Amino acid sequence: MTGFARADGVHGDTSWHWEARSVNGRTLDLRLRLPTGFERLEIKARGLAQEKIARGNCTISLWMKRETRRLEIRLNETALRQAKAVAERARDLSGLKHARLDTLLGMRGVVETIEGEESEEAQAALDHALIVSLAGALDALVRARMGEGERLQAVIERQLAAIARLIESAAGASARQPEAIAIRLGEQIARLTDGSSTLDPERLHQEALLLAAKADIQEELDRLRAHVAAATELIASSQPAGRKFEFLAQEFNREANTICSKAADIEIARTGLELKTVIDQLREQVQNVE
């Protein structure tokens, strides 16, 4: 979800450039930085960004410059009359001469210098040009994010392949073979009975079956295989898959934890730990996926 893009534009005497950057985020978090007077663009800009980007912390900034300023000088007649009245009253009280015109015009508010207002049509044309330019910046940002996504895809595919290999390694572990299970249970029963005949053989048989069922990891292996298949489908999908990938990574981790807790053999325990390591790496990577 990391990317950066810039788009420059010119319309009449106005030039600008948009900058759009994004970093990883669980949801779409948009921040717009617009110049004073152009807050009116925010709704359209947000809508456009939401159409093109589904996830990430995105900041969109606009810088503008006008080559010439259309200035108008206006006389505030009301302020001039008030200033004249004040000056005449001061003359009556002080006996001094009349105030000069340049003195009255120099008083604050009598003469106003303002930037000429644009017509609604000119403003609409400028706004349209700005939004079109923003669309170009966002398209470039999407392309930058796609480039990162292609690199991440290769990494994630390698991690899924490693997980698949470890699943089959655990499935084929010698400790899961019937002969190995029988030997291990026999040794456990021998230690428990220690030559004593007070234990009920039938009860021992039932307990042995129960222990074997609790230690079996076939269900976890089957679910892990299903998760690998689901992850492969997500990679092939053209839709945003980041949130689904995060959920799958959690499920991968859940099954690996269960395998480690059930492991009654060092070989399976090691495979379970290797699974957890690769799954943790996968969880870190999928946080970068839209």
C-alpha cells in the first residue's frame, strides 16, 4: 500500500501540483490538505480517492500559484463620509484646518484593495481542471502501489509454498505412523502400570484411544491445506484482498498453535515451530496488501 505520485497542471493564470502518498493502514484513512478558498473541492476529491483506493493511510495535498493577481481598488463611501465627519468635528473642537483628502483616503477601511472575484463559470472550469489533474495523480499512485503489490506477491507465494511443504512434512512424520503410535502408547502404559495388575485393561484401552485422538493433528493439517488453497485464490483475484489475507493469516497461526500444543514428538514439534515462523512472516507481509 506504499506509494507516491505527483501531477502538475495549469489553467489560465493558475498553476498547481497535486501530491498523493500512501502508507500501510488497516482501513482507508484519507487526509486532504487544500489551500484556503479551495475547501469546496474536498467532497469531490474524497469521492474520487475512494473510487480508486480501498485501503491505506493516504495524504493528498494541493499547492497552487497564480501568476497575476486581478486586483480592484474600491472606495468605501460610507467609511469616507464617517471619516470626513470625524475630521470636521475634530476641527470644530480644535480650531485646526480641514483634513486633506489624502489623509482621509489613508484611513483604514476608506480605500480597499481586493482580489477580483471570478465568475461562477471560471471557477467551475478551474475546479474541473483541478479534479481531472487529481485523477491523474491518483492513477499514478495506484500504479505505484500495484508495482509494490507485484513484488509482495512473489514474496507471499514463496511463503505459502514453504507453508505447504511444512504441512506435508508434518503429515508424513514418522511419529504419526500407526506402528510408532502403538509403540509409544505401549511404553506409556508400561510406565503407568509398572507391572501392576490393578489397572483395568479395558479402561487402559479406552484411555489410550482417547489420548491418541487428542494428539491427532489430521484436522489441523486439512484446515491448513484449505487455507493455502484459499490464499492462492485470493492472489489470483483482481479484487482487494488485504483484509481477507489478514484473517487467513490469523487462521494459519491458530492451526499451527494447535499442532504445537498436540505434538507428542520432537519432529512434529519442530515442524510446528517452523510453521509458526513462516506464518508470522506471512502476517507481516499481508499487512502491506490492499
